[in-house]
Amino acid sequence: MHPSNAKSSTRDDLNHLGGYKGLLVASPSDASVDEMIPGDLKTAEAFGANVAEVTKAVKGL
């Protein structure tokens, strides 16, 4: 998962904050769950898929 590190990137892009050691998302403190940034949700899904893939590899599945 590469960061969207370009001038043309938006908050809706995958991994907009460019995290490398873990999941990074940013939402206003007064925002509801329904107001979460779509790009952050996509990033969380991709991060979870990576964790699952590494876990399977480590366990030899």
C-alpha cells in the first residue's frame, strides 16, 4: 500500500496520510462514524487485508 503523496491527491485517496508502521486515519473529534472519510475506510480495509495476508504467511496457511 503506497501513500497518495502527490499534489493532486485528496482525502478520499487510499493511505492519504502515508502510514508505514500502522493504520493512520484522521477525522474531526465531533464527527460521527457515518462521517468518516471514504479514503480512510478504504485504507483500513487494505491494511486489514495486509494483516490477514501476513498472518496467513506466518502461520503457514
